[in-house]
Amino acid sequence: MGETVENARRSIGARRNPDSADAIREAAEAVLLEKGYAGFSIEAVARRARAGKPTIYRWWPSKAALLLDVYQRQKRDIDYGGTDSVEEDMFRFLRSLFVQWRETPAGDIFRSLIAEAQSDPTAAAALADYARERREHRARIIERGIARGEVRSDVDPMLVADLLASYAWTHLITGRLDESDEAIRAAARLIARGIVV
Amino acid sequence: MGETVENARRSIGARRNPDSADAIREAAEAVLLEKGYAGFSIEAVARRARAGKPTIYRWWPSKAALLLDVYQRQKRDIDYGGTDSVEEDMFRFLRSLFVQWRETPAGDIFRSLIAEAQSDPTAAAALADYARERREHRARIIERGIARGEVRSDVDPMLVADLLASYAWTHLITGRLDESDEAIRAAARLIARGIVV
Amino acid sequence: MGETVENARRSIGARRNPDSADAIREAAEAVLLEKGYAGFSIEAVARRARAGKPTIYRWWPSKAALLLDVYQRQKRDIDYGGTDSVEEDMFRFLRSLFVQWRETPAGDIFRSLIAEAQSDPTAAAALADYARERREHRARIIERGIARGEVRSDVDPMLVADLLASYAWTHLITGRLDESDEAIRAAARLIARGIVV
Amino acid sequence: MGETVENARRSIGARRNPDSADAIREAAEAVLLEKGYAGFSIEAVARRARAGKPTIYRWWPSKAALLLDVYQRQKRDIDYGGTDSVEEDMFRFLRSLFVQWRETPAGDIFRSLIAEAQSDPTAAAALADYARERREHRARIIERGIARGEVRSDVDPMLVADLLASYAWTHLITGRLDESDEAIRAAARLIARGIVV
DNA sequence: ACCTAAGCGAGACGGTACGTCTCGTCTTGCG
DNA sequence: CGCAAGACGAGACGTACCGTCTCGCTTAGGT
């Protein structure tokens, strides 16, 4: 999986060199991990990847684009439950997300992306798109609940997805990913109570 | 309110000059408003306030400290309800916060503070402190509900406050402060249903 | 000679841009001339040259290096005589140096360099090197005198060169470059008498 | 003599407090010794002396004034010979000066004063005055030589004094105070040969 | 015995410069 | 034409001093 380039990468002609792109993504992730968002600069990534800065700018127009790319590359599947209980499904989703953010670089990367989005409109747009897509995806938990008659039919699945994500995001950006399973379950239960028939 | 200094501010002896402090706070707010978080630098604030950089660093150890100061100075009271319905109280709190963030500089300032906290640990600590204090304050809505028997006594008021704040924060940082009253009420109702007896 | 850059200088690739180097040298000289050593700062030079500070630091590690460069760029040839009389050769050397220091920026630049060397060890080293090289060069006047039998063979040419330079330097740093030809010749004659056979 | 102030110095009424003046002079000397000219700032002296900056500015209008004061306070007598040989007298003077500059703070202080004089006109004037006075003093060595018939009567004593001082100053400012007695004697002999009958 | 005047330590003030960092752009020379 | 390399103008970073200011205190000398 694209281990560190040893001697030197060169151009492979008039087209994008996938090795370079990978090296840059890996370097970005490594820098983010080691130095955090504060030390995450295009300079640092280029140095680390032994890549020229223009090569980065050529393919990722902004820091945000690189962050998003790295985040999606890094992200693994989330447990969306699939039990016959919305509470259980929501609990598993939240716990799974908390674990992933806590134990892989994904959390730091996503925090960086959120930070970047507060000043860079393109990052903001990308983040908004991504968030909507994820909400839609998570909304299926509720839709399934409605379908099997567990959840009231007048509940807006997107609103519930929004509440779930909000809870997770806010814990991420305030450094509270260390919530216990009980605490997470309590949140899931509270929301579940609000929506079951 | 913050009239332009005419000739020049000077030292007023071996103690802090409140005029300078005010001028700096005002300049910080103005820069943030005009240039956004991306253009918010100590240099820019100093230039705008006609203050020396060391004067800023003397009293605000970091950009975060200045941001927080400006935010608290800017913040006005929030409607915490006080009706005999937790749903109504929560709705009023959320709507009032959305309005304030949308229609005053407070929203942009708080977004900046959140962004800053993702890279600056002191900002993160300050933000966490502030958030906890606010949560405790908002939890009273629920405590009142429990006291009058409207809310189940096994509900954790801090968890509810957390959910409320999460909803608001996430809408702030994803640029969705334009939710309709109906949407906000739907969120409040959902949570309320989950906690009433 | 040093026309003003019109639109903007740019990078010309991964190598030094001679235009920038020249612009910086010219700006340094101009600043030194107009503001004197007290007003000679890297900031001021960068401003004047419309160059970034890092560009200056990249090529001149210290103020001293820039000063020395400017001095050598500015310096023109000195009359080292070449007559058949050491007295006449020494006189011409001294007079030529006094004239140059008095009538061109070289004098002020060299004074600055001496001042800088009193606090900056790298400047001190550079100045010591330069001084030694110049002494060796000037010592040839005496060596020629020894060769043609005019000067005693037990005279150390470097000592004589040292005395000559000392006389000039001291007059420079105490603002006594306005010595008459007679005064300069008297000094040359005194030293000559001490060394002829 | 002027031991470290223990508790605090205070005003002693509407007149200069000699204790403060002494403490400042001592602090100036100590700072110069420990940090060198580069670290010699009014701030540093004030800190060291536990004095207010205005107290320093009140009595010494410039860094140069303080330096000169400290130099004169520090300076001890020089051996002006008094033998019946100008060469011996000049040698003793030079050696004595080299030793003093090398082994006491005087050398560093004087270097600083010379540096300061290159940018500060008041320092330059003070230095020029001081130098002239010292030259006149040293010229007596030659005058005595003329009086006893050892030195040619057409020799200008001030020129000889100038050459002597120049040799010493230049060695001071180029860090060559470590000349051997032989080297110093060679210089004295060369000049002596040029002036004896 | 009171009052004024000036010196004192202290330290904040508006500034300028420091030397370093990163930004995003540019151009080269190789492949 | 892509690539590594790295220089470029720009400008922010946080720190050190600059020289000035005002404070609250102390003391001496004139009233």
C-alpha cells in the first residue's frame, strides 16, 4: 500500500502519477496525525511526501479538498445496526462512530475539516454536502423503524438523523469522545422515546 | 459606543488602560465581521485598534482568549422560556439562540472560536469550560420540568441540555441557522416527547 | 544601472533570481545612504526592494553579510602606487582610500560594517577575514620595496600594512576623513623613514 | 562599594539619588560584561539595577552617554613610560593599553562606545573629544623625546600619537588584542625608527 | 508643621524590527 | 505535459526594546 517512496519519484509523462497522489495522501494523514491540525500545512505535506507544492495544488485546489479526500480514504464502514429496535440501531451507530473517531485518525481529520470549513467557503460547501449525504444515509434507520411500525409515521427521519449527528459532532469538536456506552445509550434512548409510537 | 480615538491613546501609568482594552475588543469584532475568521490576525486587530501588538499579547495570551472575550462581550441574553412547558421553553431557547447567531456578530465569533479550538489547546479548554457552564445553565429548563412533574424524574438534565446545544452548534458550523420556526419546534417537540412523563 | 522594477519580480524557478539580488543590494545601499546605519534594517531593505524578508535571509544570513556584499559591490579600485618609492606608494594608497571613503557611499557602508562587527560575531569574523586579505594585498607595496632594495629586509610587510590600515580605519570611525594631502603624506613619510635601509 | 541593593531603593527627595546612579552604572557594566554590546539595552540595565527606565533616561540621555560614563568610571591609569627611550615609552604604553583592554571590561566597553558612535552623532562627538584629549596626552611621550634631543624636531607629536592610538584601536575592534610583546615592540620600533634623529 | 516639588520604582503604552513560518504562484530542467 | 525542486512577494507569528507616559510613594526644603 504505497509505502514511503525511497529514491525519487519522477514524472511518468504527461499524466497524473498515482504514486505521487498516494504519497501525498499518506503524507497528509501522517502530518495530521503527528502534528495535528495546527501543524498541517501544504508545505509540511509536500516536504513529507517529497512532492512539489504545485503538484499538490494541481490536484487539490485547497487544504479542504485534501482533507476531505484523506477523510474519505480513511473512513471505514459504520455499524448501522439492522436490529429490530431503533434505539439499538441508533446506539450502535453512535458508539461505532465514537470508537472510530477516537481510535483512528478519522476523528482528527474530521475535526480539521470542520475547522477549515469555518473560514473556507469551499470547505464549508464540501462539508455541508457530505453532512447531508450522511444524514440521508442515517435516516434509513428511522425509515426502517417507521416501515415496521415501531416509529410514529409523522416523525421526520432527517430530523432524527440530524439530532444524532449533532450529538456526535459536538462531542467530537469539544473533545468529549470518551463518553461511556451508558451515556451514549442514554442519548439514543432519549431520542428513541421521542419517536416511538 | 466605541467612538473613534481622536489623537492618541497613551499609557496611563503602570496599570491597564481600559480605553486600549476597549479599542482592541472593538477592533477585533470589526475585523472579524469585515474579514471573517480567515482575515482575523493579531496584526490586523492591532492595526485597526492603533495599538501595539505587545499590548494585545499582554492581556490576551492567545487569539482564542481574545475571541472568547469578544464573544462574551457581544453576547446578549437568551430567552430561557419560563413557561410551564419544557417543549415551549426549549423551543424558545433554540429560536432565540438561532436568531442571535444569525442576526448579530455573535454567530461568526462563536464559529471562529470553535475553529480556533480545533488547533489551539488553550482555545479548546476555554471552549469546553464555556460549553459546560452553558449546559449547566440550560439544564435548569429540564430541572424545572422535573420539579413540576412534567418531566420524568430519571431524565438527566445535562444530557438534554447537551442535545439541545448540539443541535444548535451543528447548525451553526454547517451554516444552517436559517431553520424555520417549525423546524426548530419539531426538534424541541421530539426531545420533549422523549422526556415527559 | 539599477532601474526601478516596474511590474513585479517573480520567481524564475528553483534558482536565485539575480534581479531580486540586485534590487536588494541597491535597496540596502539606498537605505544606508538615506537613513544611515541606525535606520538600516532588513525590514526597511525588504520594503524598499519590494522583496520578501525570507528572500533576503535566504541569501544573506545576517545584516553583516548584506553589508559586506554591498561594500564589496560598491568598492572601486584603489591606487596601490607602483612607483619606485614606498613613501609615494603608501601616500597614494592612503589618499586614494580617504577619497573613496569620503566621496562615495563606501565609507558609510564600511563604518556600518565595523559597528555591526562589534556586536555580531559573524560580522566580526567576516570583517577580520576581509581585513586580513586586504592587509596581505597592501603588504605587496612593502614587498616590492624590499625586492628593489629600498626597504630593509628585516621589516615585516604585514606590520607595515597593519599600521597603514589602522591609520585609515581610525580616521574613518572618528570622522576624520578630511585630512589634507600634507597630513596624509606626513604619515606615509613617517612610516617610510622607519623602514627604509 | 555599592553592594547589591537588598530591599529597595527609594527617592531621597527632590534630588538625584546617588545610590540609584551607582546601581545603574554597575548594572550597565555587568550587563555589558555578561551579555556583550549586543545584549546591552536600557531595559536590561534597568532590570538589573532594579531601576525605572525613566530614571536612566533622566540622567543619561542616550545609551552612548551611559557607555561613556561607565568607561571613564572603569578606566585606570596607563603606563606612559617615562624612560629615556621613546621606543620603550611607546612600547610600554601600547602593551599597557592592550593588557587593560584585554583583561578588564574596559575593552568591551570601549568597543561598544565605538560601535555606538557609528550611528549616534552625540556618541561620535563624545568619542572624538575623548580621542583628541587622549592623543594630546600621549603626544607628551614624543615631546619629551624631542626635548632631550632623541627625536627629530620636525616630527609632529600628534601624528605619532595618532599612529599609536590607531594601531591599538584597530586591534581592539578587529579582535586582535592578543598580540605578543614582540609584535607590539616591533610596531613601537618601526615608529621609533621613523622619528629619531 | 504643612506644602510643594522633584526623584524614585514600576510598568503600560504605541511602535518598529527581529528572524521564522506558511501561503499560493512562478519557472526551470528532467523524463 | 507531469513532476520535484525550490525561489519568489507577501504578510502573520510572538518577542525584545525603544522612548514616553502616568501612577503612587518618599523625602527635603521653603514657608
